[in-house]
Amino acid sequence: MNNKARGFFGELPLPTFDVDPQVLRRRTRRDVLLFGAGAMATLAGAGSLLPQDTLTRLGLRRNMNSSGKEWLLNGALRIDDDVAETLYSPRRTVPTYTKSQITPLKNNYNGATPDPGYIPGWYLTLDGLASGVSVVLDIRSLMTRFSIHEQITRLVCVEGWSAIAWWAGLRFDDLLRTYPPMSQAKWARVESSVNLDASGNPDPYFMSLDLATARHPQTLLATHFNGQALTVEHGAPLRLLVPVKLGLKNVKAITKLTYVAQEPRDYWAERGYSHYDGI
Amino acid sequence: MPQLHVREAISASTLPERPGVLVAKRHHLLVRWSHWLNVPILLGLILSGISIYWSSPIYQHKPDPLTGNFDVAADIGIWICAHVPGLHHYSSPPDWIYNHMSLGPGMLAPALRLHWLCAYVFMLNGAVCVAGLIAGGGWRGLLPRRTDLRDAFKMFRYYIGLPLAKLTRRQWRHPDFNTKYNALQRAAYFSVPLAGLLSVATGWAIHKPMQFHSLAAIFGGFDAARVWHFWLMWVFILFVVPHVILVFADGWDTFRGMIVGWSATVKRSEVTANEQ
């Protein structure tokens, strides 16, 4: 086969050289030794990046946690959060579905489901407003003073499962327009004081939400699920529905919103998950 | 810099009275680097990936009335512990798979963190590999060709007959090809980068299912993209097993080739045949 017939995609014969056998032996020895050293270093370096629990299970008693390891692994989380933030656009909406595509949504309270006794006395507190005073709203005023929007969207859990559900509620953006946050605010701290841990003890849930995402047209303060008022399992009487974020940001039974300038604490970020959680 | 070695080596070998060894350049430096880096990266991705899988298994059934177990991978672990000698007293049979093929059960947060780190490094490494394939011209050797089906059949027949030929001590000729790889190798070495590309695409589809919802739609939506991502992992696992066995069967020259870049199993007659 000559070069013309071979064309651009045709395989070329491998380039060949005559090499002094002694030079060849020396180079080979050096490269193989370097390779071996590199392989050992990689094995040790990459192995130490494994979680401590895994290393302990493998029989390694020594604590391999170090500040460098944390820095590297958290760096990956930070880069991934930055990527997610770059991908976010207030104009890009998430897909919506038809009622026939609705799937069951399980009660995924992390701990015990709260006793519904809190619902009649429930109110929402707004803090960090431009007016400088706190505002307290009950569910009736939220539902009558704001227009209610419906959407059928997918809720995606960090664990990998998802559910398509029919929601209705007021837009977070409308609340922000009616009660503007203080000018330097970039974040909302979203809280639920009724959250419980697995043994039923109070375990207040708190979550950070950037105001850019709060202003997304599909970010709702949901009051209804599948055409009915929210039940206690789904965060009655008011939950956050932010479909551009993982489910863990969709706080149930919100009791307080605080607008702040600095990124507030986040329940799951403190447990090793990422901060931004944009999907 | 093996590219330089060979050049230096050539100048050394131009001394007229010294008989040289004929070597062929097989793998570009960047291809070799990315090849070996894939070992820890893929291991990290698989171990953390199965830990992530644990938190919401794709393959589930109705919860067992006695144990509450719904995970097929847990069933397999229970089966293994019941049937494999020495494992009858394993402390937690449903976790056997996760204890042996992942970082462990109940490790979602550390698994996700490690998975993102490995995934970004995997994408960078893929770019390094592509750069090496272009710089060294190696990409041409990976492309499928029209004769592949026939040649793959020849190789297949060779492998099928090989054990019997060895047992009966008969001659069993390896089919002759004048290409870098035979058709079976080419199919494998072409599929693996493709699987890498699809793993990255399905990974993004399930990692950012809202921003990349059109990408998820290509794979049949969010849930289907998770299934794709899971089975693409098995492409790597199923590739690695024969890959490692065959490289050892093929011998030191092939293994060394991926470290030093050149091969010494080139015959002078072949070179002249190629030059003509």
C-alpha cells in the first residue's frame, strides 16, 4: 500500500530505529525503575485519599487524615460547586411534565416525621430585610397576598433517586420583591425549627440558598402537592421547592428565612456534602 | 523523554561497526502516562461509584417481609455468604458486595467527594490521552476498518483453537496482520475510549440533570442515564480482565512497550516490506 492509497485515516507503519543494544538496555532499566517508583508513589498517594473508614476496614490502623488530603478533596467539591454555579442561568428553566408522568414521592424526612401539632401555630419569620424589621406571616396571608403558580417538575435526591411531582405555591421571587432583603444580602438562610433527628429529638434544619437561585422563576415556596394542601410528610404548611438544586435544599416546614451577606451554614455541607448543590 | 532517547540512541547507533537492535516506536509518552494513570483513577471511580450506588440502587425489588432488604446487590452478597465456603459467619452478608467492591456502605458523602475528584482528573487524563494519540499519530491504529469483521473472526478462531493446539502440541499459527493491532485488539482499544466518553457524558447527564436535561434526554432521561452510567462501568471492568491476562500472555515486550514506548519485536524483513 503506498501513501496515496492510505489516505488521511490509513495507518502508517510504526517508525523504526536502529539502537545500540547497550544504550537500549540502559534506557529500559531507567524507565522501568522510574515507572516502578512512580507506581509505588501513586499507590501510596492515591490510597491515602480513601476515606479513613475504608482504610480502617482494610486493616490500616494509622490515621491517614491530614489537612492536605482534606484540602484536595474539598477542592474537588469547590470546583464542582463553581462549575454548577457557572452553569446556572436564571433564564434556563427545568423541564416540566404532564400529570400522567407524575411518580410517587416518598417521605424523605432525614429523621422522624414531626408531630403535626406545630401546624396550627405555624408562622414564617423573615429577617435581614431592607426595612430592618422582622416580618411574621401566617399561611393564610402567604396564600392570599401572592399569586399561586403550579408546576410539575422533577425533584432529584443526592442519593440518586428522583420523583416527578405536581406542586403549587408562591414564587420566592415575589416574596423577595414584596419584602426586599437588605442591599448587601447575597444569601438566604432557610430554617426549619420543627425538624427532628432519627430518635425524635429536635434537630433544627438550616440550609444556605444563594439569592440568584431564590429568584429563579421555578423556585417556589410550595403550599400544595398533587393538588392538595401539603401534608406533614411533605413539609406542611410551607416548603421550599427549588428544582435546580438537589432535594436536600428543598427544606420542608420552613419556619424562618434570614437574608445575609456571607454564605450561611448548611446542615449537609457540615456533614461532608457540597455547599451549592446546583444540578 | 523517551522520544529523545530514541533520537539520542540513533546518533549513538550510527557508529558504523556496532550492530544495532531494531526497535519500533509504539506508544507516545502522553498515551503511556494517561494509560497508567487510568489505573488509580478508574479504581477510585468504581469504588466510590458503587458506594454512591448503595444509597439508591438501580436494581431493587419489593422489600423482603423478614429482612426489609430491597437491594439486588445485597441479595447477591447474601447468596455469596451462604454458598462460598468460609463466609458462612460473615458479619453482614447484605453488605458483602459493598464491603468488597466499594468504599463501604453508608459512605455517600465521602464517596461523592472522591468521585468528583476522580471524575475531573479522568476528564483531564482523557484530554492528555487524545493529545498523545494525535501527537504520536496513534489514533489511526485505533480506527475500525472494513476488513475488521473477517479479521476478528480469524483471531477468534485462533483463540478458540489455541488451548487444544497447546495440549496436543500442534502448531497453531497466529494470524498475520501488518497493522499495529489485530481486529479484536482494535475493537477493544477503540471501544474503551468510546466508553470513557459515554461515561463522562452520562455522568454529566445525571450530575446536572436540570442544566444538561437535553443531554440526559439523549440517553432516555435521568433514570435511564443512571442505568447507562452503571453498565458503562462494567465495560471497563470486563475490558480490564482479558486485557491484563493477554498482556501477560503476550509477554514482556508488550508490557514494557507501554512503559518505555518502543517494541523490539520488529523484524527487518517487515520494515523493508513496509518501505517498498
